[in-house]
Amino acid sequence: MDAVEYKTIDEYIAGFPQNIQAILTKMRQSIKETAPDAKETIAYRMPTFRLNGNLVHFAAFANHIGFYPTPSGILAFEKDLAGYETSKGAIRFPLDKPIPYELVKKITKFRVNETSEKKAAI
């Protein structure tokens, strides 16, 4: 079965059931509020925000929402993420628990500062 190739975040969100659409929409809003200058795109078949490079990605799966703030975004919030499954560059927010949108905002803000510092160093 071929994976769907979405061209926009709106298309991506529309491809899910209503309850997942609501979560994805709130993830998108949380990121946009925190990084209003970031550009929306699809990368790696996921909604992506770019600001001086990739900022964060997110995606829906059968049992969780994946949030991808790069390894540095995970390391910086290791204590806050103790209750969640993480890997080198991914955080899994289970669908059977409330999504920590305020934590998503804090991590996104960290990434905005990090990518801005990288740009300033160039």
C-alpha cells in the first residue's frame, strides 16, 4: 500500500478522524503561537515547521502523536519528559492521555532560540 503524499498540513490533518484532527490542529496552533515566523511545510511525510532549518515536526500514529524537536529539544527537557516514551529525536504522546500542549510550546520556544543562535553564528 502506497503512503499518501500530502502537500500541505491542512491536507495531512484532514486525512485523520475528527478526534485526531482536533489534536493535530491544537499541536499546530501551539507551535504557530510559539514560532509565528516559522514556515509550514511537509517534510519526511510529516507536518514540519522550518525556521533557520527544521524546527519541529509532528505526526499522528495509531496510539500516539509523535513530536520531533531534534535530540537537543529532548535533552533540554529530559525531566519534563520523564513520563513519556522518547528516543534520540522523538517524543511519543499517547492518545489515551492528555497531550501536554504547554510542554510542546516550551520545547518549541527552546528550538526557536536554538535555531536563531545558529543563524546568528553563521
